[in-house]
Amino acid sequence: MSTPRQNWQSKLGFILAASGSAIGLGNIVFFSSNAYQYGGGAFYLPYFIALFLLGMPMMMVEFGMGALTHQSLPLALRRFAGKKGEYLGWWTIASALFITMYYVAILGWALGMMLGSFGSLFEPGVTAPFTPMTTPASSPNATVYFFNMISTWNPMVYIVIIWLANIFILRKGTQTIEAAVRIFVPLMWAFMIILVIRGITLEGGIDGVLYLFTPDLAGISQPSVWKGAFSQMFFSLSLGLGTMTAYASYLPKDADQVNNAMLVSFLNCSFEYLAGVAIFSLLFVFALNPAGTTLSLSFFVIPQGINELSALPWVVRLFGFGFYLLVVLAGLTSSISLIEAPASAFIDKFRISRGRALAFIAIPSIIGSCLFALPYIIDPGLSGDGTLGLTLLDITDHWVFNYSLLTVGFFEAVIIGWIFGADKLRAALNQHAKVKLGRWFEFLIKYVIPLVLLLVIVFSLIAEWPLYGSAYDMPGYGWLASFIPAFWIVFTLIFAYLLTNRKTKEA
Ligand code: PHE
């Protein structure tokens, strides 16, 4: 069944949807843990540079590709670079599916924490010592609560709920997406502003802000900091996964993509710094130490900080609930866009109905998401991640997050810069732009971005040995460290090959 291509009902609808996509777990969960891991002040400067050097120009490229072709990524790239382009497009979609699966799993846990806010997560005044899983503390602190939760089957229920919510929002495409983001996006800004005000008005909160923003020039010389900043920038702006091209494909041809890209990047990065301020202030007020993985800041440290707010118990609970509601809302407005990228790609290529495309994606992906919630404990010492699901998630995230987005960015820049022509894209974008792009834009797309991305990818691959995760103490499961990256590469390459070679159904 073929349906006419949809459109956003208003520019505001598009901006809300695209900024809702950009603002997500990346801004709250990953930004703060990356900033912490790479040493606060050493991180935000490369990150800021990445915004102007890579982020904004690449968003213009991705918006431009969607609006010029009115196609989602694989077919848009086919127009620019033939079959090779389409292959890259499907490879991107395949990687996006991996990210979607674990992204939804994390959202499921956030939902679990949200529900726990009125259960035992914020038992008044308790910070039980952490004894990994063995003796579930009677009055759990956040870490114990989290690990107790993920070592049960409950998160699978939460994951299915989040998937159903996504499908519900996506059921009529732009129309239902727009209806959801009109409510969710303003709400999440409101919650974030409350969190910031609470954080910086606590005594000592400002020290956290200073830690985040005091430049640390020594740290900047490490290539790993740049890799961290670049991948974080791509992820945070929802680049390199086909999302922004899919969203922009529903825009009219004469939309001002330069303005759109500047606005969405600005909204995203403002939210990100606000989240950094809120989280680092809590960190410093309670002198918390976020050892461990990416998730620990938002899942152990922040709730512990909230628990220590010397407020009435119901205020603590309400605050905790508000924090996880914020995470869930921000995550949902992103996960819908992650799913819309493959959905629109399938609809464009095979002219199937939206319902069929969504079912085709959701059924295997729900199973995939649930794998990331497998509760078997494989690392009792918790030097790694404890459960099988969390270990799968951590290793998958390492590979897909760090490498696929940047690789896609590299090839997109090469295709637009050298095959289609950066000058042509610049002319097309400028035609409807109030602020005109200068020649520097072509220079960035053709030379700077591909070169910088290539360097970062090659350097990080060289520094990769021994494989990520192989140091974990997980008897019997050590093979996962090499199996996961191999599986990801083989699966995505085959997927891309098969889909590129299927016939495109003409309108
Ligand atoms: N930008 C989202 C976030 O920060 C994640 C995302 C990446 C969404 C890529 C869509 C595409 O959480």
C-alpha cells in the first residue's frame, strides 16, 4: 500500500521533534559520565570545538540530504552516490537498530527507577553499604536497588512498555510524533530547570559547576578525550544514524536548514550544559564518587544524592520521581526518532504501510532489547557489570557508540563533499537560508571533517588493544569481548548487502 509522503504540520513541530530527538539519554546520562571520565574541564573545550567544527555542519548536511530528496537515508544517499551510497545508508540503519535496542533497555531501567521512587528506592535516610547482590539490603540504597532490579526479570516488562509507548507515538508518523513532542519537550525543559536550581542552591553545588567549566589544558593533549568528545557530539545531536535525514525528509524543500541546524544544536547543547550543571552540583554537594560504567552517575550517584537531600521524605520521593520522569521523557522523544529512521527507510524502499514497517522493526528489536536485560549474574565481583544483560550492553555500546556514528559521518562527508559536491550542497542550502554559508563550509565538509574523523577513528582503533571488556572478571564469558564487535560488524554488513540488493518499489 502506498501512502503519500507526510509533512510536519509546522516549523515549531519540526524543531520540537528534532530537538526532542537530540535531547535524550545522551545529554543526561552519557554527557555527564563522559565529562566526568575525561576530567570535567578537559572535556568541555574539545566538546565545544566539536560543536562548531563537526556537529553543526554535519547536521546541515543531514538535514540537507533529507530536505533535498524527500527520502530517508538509504534512498537519499542512493541519489547522491548510487548503490554504494545506499549500502552505507542501510549499514547506518542496521547500526541504529543496535543502538535502539539498548537505548530502550536503558529507558526500561529508568522506568523501573521511576516506579521505585515510591517503593523502596528512597527509603528515608538510608545509605546501606553495598554488598553486591548477595545480601539484598533491607533498606536499599540506590546502587543496591538498581542491581537488585536488574537481577530480576521485571525490567523486561518495563522494556516492553517503553516499546509499546514508542509504537503508539509513531503510529501515524509526523502527526502523532508532533502531538507527543508538543507536550514532552516543554515538560522536560521545565524539570531540568527545577533540577538545576535545586542543585546550585545546595551548599557546595557551585564547586561542581566550577569543576565542569574550569579548563584543564593538560587533558586536552590526549587523543582519547577528543574521541570521547566527538562521539558524544555525534550521538548527542542524533547524527550518523539516519535520524535527522528522516526527520528533515518531511520538511518542505524551501525550509531554512541552516537556521534549523543552528537552532537544534543550540537547544541541544544548552540542555546538555544545564544537565551537566545539575548533575555535577549534586556530585559535589554529596562528595559522591561515580566509579564504574556510564550508567552509574544517573542510576546510582544521582539517586543517592537525592536520597541525601535533607528534605521531607515525600519531597525526596517526589524529586526522585521527577528526575526519572525527566530521563524517561527525554529518552522517549529520542527513541521514537531512532525507530523512525529505519521505519521511514523501509516505507520508502518497499512502499509498505507504517504499521507493517513498525511491526517488522519492533518484533525482533523487542527481543534484542530484552537480551540487554538478561538478569544472569556473570560477574559476582562487579569489576565489570554484574549481569549478562548489562555486560552485553556495555560492550555493544562501546563499539557502536564510538565507531559507527563517526564512520558514517566520515562517509557522509566524503559523499557530499566529493561525489555530490560540497559546493552544490552549499548552494542548495543557501538558496533558502537567511544566514548564508561561506566557502569555509565546503572546506569543512571536504577536508577538515573527513580528515579529523579518520584520524580519530584510526587512533582509537590502534589504542583499542586489548579488546574492550576483556579485563572484566567474568569466568566463562570472556569470549563476549571479541564476539560482540564481530557480530555487530558481520550482521550490519550482511544486512546492508541484502537490503541494497532488494528492488526499490517505485511510487
Ligand atoms: N541524541 C539522542 C540522545 O542524546 C540519542 C540519539 C542518537 C537519538 C541518534 C537518535 C539518533 O540521547
